[in-house]
Amino acid sequence: MRYTPLLLAIIGVFIITAGCTMPGAHTGIPQTTVPPASPVNVSIHSDMTRYSVIMSSAPGMPLSACITQTTPSGTVEYRWRTDYGRFLAWNAPDFTVRELGANVSVSGGKVYWTYLDEHQNTARPPVHITLDLAYVHSGAVLGHTERIIEWENGTVAVIR
């Protein structure tokens, strides 16, 4: 038992010199932490319930993401998808219409949805709009929602 203090001292020195610290603390590599992917309630809102390409008040049906929690600026992206039509951007200061496509990721939560008017005499399918709120760097999805757009008289889109 006379070696017990010496043995404890050796073990203590070994533990200290073995580097019982956080990973990367001595490597010069900054450590990043990703917030836990807690579910975020997200929904799609439109100021306009009916839209037709012959309307001149807007380039498309405005669609906005509504989220219940706040997220740090620049950490999330809004991933919009549609199986019919396309999304547009129409923002201040110049309000120039920019085509974004049918599958787009944007930093803000508002886009405009529109369609080509070339199929006037054929039945249009119901349109599925999906929105994922995701972390920019990891791609982890925080929230998901969907809306359906149906047709009246073959040319007027109505969001449900």
C-alpha cells in the first residue's frame, strides 16, 4: 500500500498529458456546432386565393412561408417545389420578374407561382406545392408543408 500515492500521481499525470480536452482544441481547427434539428411548424400562405395568367396585378400567385419559431438570419433556406408550373421572384427595389424554375432554394420565404397558358383546351392536373425549411450548411430539414392548387374553368388556379 505504500505505492498507492505514487500510483495515483502517475495516473493523474498520464491523464493530464494525454490531452483530455475537447476534440480539435489543440489542432487549430475551429469547432462548429449544429443546432439540434427540432421540428419547426411551417405553412404556406397566399394573399391571393385565385390566380390566372391574364391578371396584371401580380406576375404569379404570391406564396409566403409562415414559421412559428425564429431562426438565426442566414442559417436556413426555403426549398420550394412544384410539379406543374414554375416559381418567380418579384422583389424590391426594382420589382423585376426573375424566373426561378420548378425546384428552387431561396434565402427568403416568398416566391410567386405561375404557369404557362399554352394548354388552354386540356385539363390541367392538380398542382402540388411543397416547402421545406432546411439548414443551409447541413441540409437538415426543420419543417415541411404542402398545399394543393386546383383549377376552376380550366384556367383559374385556386389554392386550397
